[in-house]
Amino acid sequence: MSFASCTNTSSVATAAGSWSKDADSGFRYHARDCLLVRPSASRVRKCLRHRHLLFVGDSLQRYLYLTLANFLVTGEWPRDLKAGERSPCFEGAYALNKTRDEVWPEYFRGTNSDLRGAEICDCFRTTCCSEAVLNENRYTLFDGAAVSFVSQMVSPGWEVHGSTLPDSWPRMRASTTCTPGECVATSTGRNRPWRIGASANMPDKRWAWSEPLPKFLRTTMPHLGVTDVLFNPGHHYNPDTNLLFMRRVFDSAMRGASHRAWWRTTTPRLRGGLSATSRQGFPLGVKGATSLAHEMGVGVVDVLTMLMQLPRQLKSADWAITEGAFVDGVHLQCSVNRELLIVMLNAICAF
């Protein structure tokens, strides 16, 4: 990658720097060695026109995708979460006056509606986190610019899967028969490669497609016309514990010359206002995978380094009134997502 105003170029999108916060724009990242361009929606649309940026991975990837998709469609970055308001940056914003079973369908419908018909939401969820109860693949096409999200929550066992076969956006739109929040496995899906464990609610159901992440990157992703893929195999997964798997992922991501591949490092977790990620029993574990990515020619978006510079406090244990950078100790305010995306877009678009 390269930044527009850096003294040198690198394959690492880190832009070491610091954070500030103001009442109007929320959290703001100040790169130390690079002049980050803060592009307008029209400039981002121009960069991504006839391109397809795919986010693969965890819930942090979902919120990066939704933040960018909203910017493309509405021309405005989503605002930071306010008490009593809905936000695309956190599903908990849809929990007000809703039962637990209603939150996710409401979130899928609401965030899909916000994108004004530009998104296909192949989405279903009852709880977390297994393939049987969670399906979320989202595809946005606006003014020729395509951005998408494919869920891959826990690695390496989690297989990416869905009820709509990956294809061009028009073909997926034509073949999608379910509404957001109701795209569950069926017993009549084409190929029927993967069986959900039988239960009272879902006896002998299958997804239309399901495959390991390396195979998806190697064989299925090309059907989506992806030009840039940014992947993170699971927030709750330490990549350094299985470098053989990461090698397979990196190798698959680099197959072919039709796209560029980026690995996004994991993010810190906070609980109860604690700032030491290691206290949460979650090893950072990114050094080995980062070195491996460099070796194999995969770009690295090092958000861990950036986020560890944040003011790491929670205003309150109640996510609805938090004013910190972390909404719930894991997920981030919209303005933080915006800043991470600006760094990524400077690398991808070279404004």
C-alpha cells in the first residue's frame, strides 16, 4: 500500500499516530508520518466504481462494512451512538423495548432499510455463535461501487455459508427470496453441501452453500467480482495459535491476479473499564501472523496498533450512555470505525 503523503511506502496500513475527540466529529485519528486524505463520498464512490471491496470476518468487520455502505449511499458518515437512537454501528441500539429474539431481525431490517434498496441482506440469527444459528452475508451496490460483508466469526472451524449463492449483484438480487432476518437454511438449497444439526425448529436443514474460508477465498470469491478483500478470521481467535491455517488463508487469498488481499489484525477488548486486553484472557497473538502475511505478500491493516492508542475508558457499563470509544467493551463508536476506514481507503485508493 501507499499513503498519499508519506515519506515512504509500505505493505502495512498502520499510520502510527494518536487520537483526539471533539463534540462535532467524535474520535479523530492523527497520523504521525502521513497526511491522511479525508475523502468526500463522491471521491470514495469514484475510487470504488467498478470495484468490489469485500470484508470477511467478525462483527468488527460487519460494522466497518455498514459504516462504509452508509457513507456511500447517504453521503454522510454515521454519527456516534446516542442514548435512545438507532445506529448501524451496534446491534444493541435496536434492543430498546425489544425482546432478545426480536433484536437481530429488527437490526437486519433496520440497517437494510437505511441503505435504500442498495443492499441484499442474506441474514438470519437467533444467538451466537455457530453456523446453525447465524448467517450474515450483505452485499451493497451503489453508483457502480460494490462493498460487501461475509461473516466468518470463529476460526478455523467456522465455515462461511449462506442461503444465496455468491454471484453478480443483479443475479443475487433476482435469486434472493428471503427478507432480511429470515434467510435461514432450507432442505431444498442447490447442492445442499452442509447439514445443520436437526432440532425441533430446524429438522434436517441445509444452507445453499458452505465451505471453509480458504476454499471460499480461492474458488467462490471470484464469482463476486471482488477486487479488494479485507479479512479477519474471527475476533475471538488468536491467529498465532494456528499459523498453518493462516498460511492456507493467505495462500488462498493471493491466488489469481484479479484482486488485492489485506489482513486486518484483531482488536483489543475491554470489560468493566479495564484497559489491559491481556486481562481478559485474550492473547493478542498477531506477531507471527503479521510476519507470515509480509512473507506471502498479503497487505496488513494493523488496527490493533491504532486502537491501543485510544483513550481506553468506558463512560458507563450501560452501552446506551457510553461516551467512550468502545460502545460495549468490544465494539467501537461510529467515528472510530470511520477513522479506521479512512486509513484503509487511503491505502486502497491512494487519493
